[in-house]
Amino acid sequence: MFIGLISFVGMIVFLILGIVGAIRKSKKTKRNFIITGVFFVLLIAALSFSGEPSETDQAESPITEEKDEVEQEEPTEEEVVPEVEKKEEPVKEEPEQPKEEVKEEPQLTVSQQNAIRHAENYISTMPFSKTGLIEQLEYEGYSTEDATFAVDHIEVDWREQAVRHAKNYNDTMPMSRQGLIDQLMYEGHSKEDSTYAVEQIGL
């Protein structure tokens, strides 16, 4: 482009000099016209080269277009809204608490209920050892199972029963210490309870 401009200016200048020289019939007229022709050829050549895109321009143009397309496709910072992914927290499963087992009381048979009532009546009127009360209930006609069940299901202090038994014997008939201990053991009291009972009444 720069060469074309110089050629154009040179061609005009030497063309004017050639015309002026022709009018004045100068010896340099011919040379001026020759130089004008040279500048004219240079001008034509410069215009022809400037009109065709160079290989460098052709190679760079697709890249430039691609860059333009990429720039157009990329959203601006204002358009970009950052999406915060919410991580779902794992739900903590609480350990199952062991269910309290409700112990259901076994339903008593009529015979068991009567045996319990009979045992409570006996124990409230006279002293008994555990084995002595079971034998008394069996004597009344209850089975060994029902008699044992009844005695196991009443609240009795068997040591206190031994003391009561010792007092009754001591009030009705005189006995030695060892004789009373043996009698209480015969009634079904343990040796420990029998000895304790004798000591409680002062023998």
C-alpha cells in the first residue's frame, strides 16, 4: 500500500514535469515520461498485490474467526451464575432401642389361686416352716405342684416363723435348748433358723 502511494505520487510529479518539459521543449522531457511510465507500472503492480489476500492472512483468518466464535459463545461473568451443589448430608440412623419386654404374669389356675389363699390363711393363724406349709396344703388335697407354687408366691419371713414356732412350743411345754432346736428342725425349719429362734426366746 505504501509502495502504491509512492508510485502514484511519483507518477503524477514526473508526468507534470514531462508535460512542462514538452511545453518548454526541454531535453529531460523524454526521461520524465519514462520515469512516469515506471511509476505507473509500479502503481499497477502495487494495486494488484494489495487486492489479493496474502497467504499469512488466509492462514490466520480461520483462527481469528474461530476465536471470535469462542468469544461469542463464552458467557459473560454477569450471565454466569455459579450453581452450588448441595450435598445431601447422610441421615444418621438412630440405633433402635431395645424394646422393653413386658413380662406378662402367667394366668393362675383356680386351684393355684385357692392354694395361695389357703396358705395365707394358715400362715396368718399359726407358724409354719416352708416344708411344713407345703405338706399341710397337700394334706388339704392340693397337688404338690399347686402347694409348692402357692408357698413360693406368698410373702413370708421363714426365720420369723421359726421364732413364732419356738415361742408356741416354749409356752405349752418345757424343753431344753437342744430339744427345742431338734423339734423346730423336725417341723421343717433349717438348723440356722431353728438356732436363731431358740436364741431369740432366751434359751
